[in-house]
Amino acid sequence: MERIDSHVSPRYAQIPTFMRLPHDPQPRGYDVVVIGAPYDGGTSYRPGARFGPQAIRSESGLIHGVGIDRGPGTFDLINCVDAGDINLTPFDMNIAIDTAQSHLSGLLKANAAFLMIGGDHSLTVAALRAVAEQHGPLAVVHLDAHSDTNPAFYGGRYHHGTPFRHGIDEKLIDPAAMVQIGIRGHNPKPDSLDYARGHGVRVVTADEFGELGVGGTADLIREKVGQRPVYVSVDIDVVDPAFAPGTGTPAPGGLLSREVLALLRCVGDLKPVGFDVMEVSPLYDHGGITSILATEIGAELLYQYARAHRTQL
């Protein structure tokens, strides 16, 4: 199967898949499978991330597979497909997480890696479980305004602020090989950052990122992660809401979209085994700019996967 060619069919035509990739609901033998996770039952403030995968796919027709000054296009180097969405109940978070984990584990048994587009961040624990099942304790690069290492809220074990706490507690993550970038804003309790730092996670706040810059932060990531299997998780609210307003818990003072895209170029120097781009809530977007940025982030991650796994780049 081949991508839809924009020289044959306009970019606004046809049924939308991510970057006009072919659709295969039962993929086998692909390098990376794009999979949607339309769920927002874990949100603590503004809902709407369940519509993220649909919006991202709709806007992704704008993006071509060849970046400027990059030579071969991503899809000339790796074989990718859009597998559609995971069928997730909106009524029970435990069932939704278990369903996502089972689905993602199945993808990894038949394919090399996945890019999950969400959806709220609570589902990242399902992804971590599935990937760690294949690769053991993971290194993690996590871009976010929030640490997401919170304790349970309101008696609920899972929500979008807990995935990395579960990941560390369940030994899915090696915290000594984890870097969080862009953390800022307010938290009702200091528990989350205390927990992360207390377990050895390297937390780069938004202010520290401003001091280190893209290059210094990329060097820190390379040093911390090395060549361990690494999972890369991007919460769109890492970006300043001036550039990414379409999200549930916006936090002013974030990274520029250009800085995030530039920082992700270091992923090609690592050993990536899975990705997600989460928390796009199109109900709060303006002109689709958040969904377009999420597509660019996804496209960058796919290219960096190709760079990491194809020696000719």
C-alpha cells in the first residue's frame, strides 16, 4: 500500500489518515504504526482530547513526507501505516487502559514500533506497559508542562497526571535514564516533582531550558539516555499556549514550537522504540494550529526513528 499522492489527489480530499498514510487495521511487518487513542476520561480540567486523533489526522494532510534539506523522505526510508483508532470505552478508565495496553502489545508483536496520537496522557501508562514488555525497563524523554508523577486524586488510581509515577512504581521506566523537559506552572502539592527528583529523574524546568537552550538540553538527553531503548512522550502543553492553545491544561511560559521541533532532532541519536503525542483538545484550538503542530511533531518523530534505524542518514 502507498500514501495518497497530493499530485494525484488534493491534500483536502479523501478520507483522512495521518499524513495520508495507507490505512491497515491489522498491520504486520511495519516499521512504525500510527494508532489513535481517542480518550479523555483521565482529564482533570478541560475535556476534549478524545477528539484529538480525528483533528490531527484532518490537519495532517498539509504535511508532506519530505522535510527541507533532508534528502530522502521519511516514507522512502521506513514503512509506516495508519491503523486507525483503538476502540476505547468512554465510561471506565480501568477498562480503557487495559484495552489500550492489549491493543498496543498486539501491535508490537507484529510491528517494530508505534506512534500513538491522543487522547489524554493517562493512556501513556498503557503504552509504557506494552513497550516495556518487549524491551524491559525503558529510558524516557518526556516533554510536558507537568511532571505527571502525581499521586492518586479523588480516590482514582489513574488520571492524566499519573502515568510516569505508575511507570516508575511498576519498574517500566528506569528513572535514572529519564529526562523531563518544560515543567512549569502550578501544582496543588509538591509531591510530583519531589517524587520524580527523589527517584533520580532529571527534571529540566522551562526556566532551566531557557538557560540551557536546545543544544545544551539535547546534550543532556544524549548523556542521560545513551543507547538504551527509549520511549518519547510529548504532551502538547509543553508548548506555550500562544502556539498550542488547543489543550486541556495550558500553562503560559512554555517552549516555542520551533524549540520543541529542534529538540526532537536529538531523538535520531538515540534508540527510540515508541512515541506518543498527547493532550490535543481541538475544542480550544484556533485555526487548527495545535493539531498542525502535533502533526509536525509526529512527522519529526517518524523521521528521527528513520534516522536512528537507517545507517544511510
